[in-house]
Amino acid sequence: MPMFGKSLFETLLEGLGEPVEEEEDDLSVPVRGFNGGFVGRDWSAKPEIDVDPSLLFDGFPPDPVIIEPVIPTWIGRLSDAEIAEDLALRDCRTEQDLRDRRRQFALDNHPDRVPADYCHQATHRMKIANQLIDAALARLR
């Protein structure tokens, strides 16, 4: 396709023959810790800003505070009689009362809701509580 009376190829060939003026811009940027800039090495470059490395850590959040796991209040109450006392099943008159009691007991004692150190004891408490509540439900029926 002719452009200004010449083909595109002819126009390109003319452009290749012309001298190109190169600009002598200093494109290198000194970077602290490197021997040169991003574009090229500049051995004489000195950083424009001298930053104290300790100031670089001011923006970071403080170290996390390690919280010790809270010991459950029921940790010493693992016998069947103590778990039955904690459940207070004698106050329950209907199936709904027993189901509500099971739900509340699970909120306080379920192994997924206690620290990992106490999962074994919580599993034992939930197992006994479920057996006691199932027996109470069978007696009501």
C-alpha cells in the first residue's frame, strides 16, 4: 500500500539510512546495596537518601502475644456422677428440655471448642453426657 507516493518498504528503507540522535540521559538510578542502578552500573553513584535500617521496621506490627490456653472449669470433673451432676438431668421434664441440655453441654464441653491439651477429657465428658441423656430420653418415652 503506497504511503506518500512510496511503498511502506521504501519508507522504512529511507528511515534506516538516517542517523539517529541518541540522548545522553543518565537513566541509572542508584540503589542502596547494589553497585549500580536498574538500567546500568554506576560505580560512582551514592545514595541520595541515607536511611537508618532500624527505621524500616517501624511499620511492621508488633510480635504476637502468646496467650496461654484457658483451663476449663470442669477439668477435674470426669467421673460419671460429676458429669451427671453438671448436666442436672433431674430438672428436665420433657424431651425438649433434654435436647436443650445436650446442646448447652456441648457448647461448653465439646472437644472442638476446647484447647488441644484438653480434647481427650472433653471427649470423655461428651461421651458420658450423651449416654446419660440418651438413657433419660429412653425413660421419658
